[in-house]
Amino acid sequence: MEYRDLYDENRNLTGEKIAKNAPVPAGRYYITVMVFIENSKGEILLQQRSKEKGGAWATTGGHPKSGETSKIGMCTEIKEEIGIDVNQDELTLFKTIKTEDDFVDYYYLKKDLDIKDVKFEDGEVQDVRWFTKSEIESMIKDGTFFFYHIDPYQDFIKFKQNI
């Protein structure tokens, strides 16, 4: 059984845990992480979610396991979903938002990855590709980009304009 740590409204650890997919108690929060991986050509690595998960294209993300920090959890998710080892020092946190039941950390990773080195997680990912900004914007318009990652993607574009 996989567990997640719970936090209070100020993101302080409470010492409480919940099982993966369990409802979050009122006044408690968990951590969600996502990363925008960009290569030296300015392309963004996206993964196509499995057919069971709707088949949309999205960025890599998930939830740190109990005992993991946000950055370590992000490294774990990258390894689990696309089979790539990343050092937490390579990740740049560029935004955190608070929702009704989680804190969502958006990370940036500048890394040239060879698609041949990517290994998909069974049941999670069915394909991985590099995309240009214009391709992603077309995917947003035609509905093939994961709906819940549109706002984070827009925040990423704003972040990129300031670095």
C-alpha cells in the first residue's frame, strides 16, 4: 500500500498519512508535483497517458510518497513514469499553487534526453515525444493536451519569458 503525507494549510507536516486514492480529510493537504522538461532546442517532453487514463498528452507528474520531499518525489515520478534518472539539484521549482486539497509544485528541468532511453510505466504511459510550443498550443485547441495541465503549461510559458 502506498501512502502520502498530509500537511496543514501552511504546508507544515502533520504526521498524518493517507493511502493513495483515499479522500483527503478537511483541512489537510497532500503534495502534487509536475515537471516541464525542455531540451536545448526549446522542445518540451510530453507523455501520452495510457488509453485507460484517457490518452491525452501531458507533462510528467504525480504525488510524492510518504517520507519524500517534493523534489525527491518529482525525481521518483520521472523515474517511474519515463525511466529517466534525474538528480534533484537539476530541478528548478518555479511555482506552487494551493488548491482545496493539495499543494502543487511546478518544476522545470533543462535536459537533453534521448527518446530511446525512455521506458514507459505500464498502465500509465503509452508514448513520449518532444513537442514545440506551437504543437502544444495546437493540442490545447484540439483537446489532445490533458485539460488539467493547461494552466500549469501557461504558467511555465510565463516562467520561461522571465528567465
